[in-house]
Amino acid sequence: MKLGNHLRRYRFEHGELSQQALANKIGVTRLTIHSIENQKFVPSTLLALKIAKFFNSSVEEIFFLIEE
């Protein structure tokens, strides 16, 4: 299984927020956001919760499992 996400969509639905702007807001690098969006990096539980809280959403609305 892989972890999928709607992070890019959420960024654009919230004022076309750049990767850098989101990274600054949650305290990570732009590369971290880029890597999450491209399924190259699985965020920690803490980071997934921070992202969900920033978007006033649940973790399950942003992240989901992909069966391979």
C-alpha cells in the first residue's frame, strides 16, 4: 500500500497557496511539501496532523491509502 494525498488540491483551494508558503506555515521545507505531494515521502503522524489542522480538515480528508 501507498499513501496518497490531496495536498496539492487543498493548497489551490486555499488561495493557490505555494508549496513554500505552506511549508513556512507548518514549519517544514518546501522540499518536504513537494515530496509529500509526489508520494516520495510519507509524513509523520505529527506532520499529517499539522497539515490537516492548517487546512481545518481531518487527516483522512487529505491523506488516503492506495492499494497496489
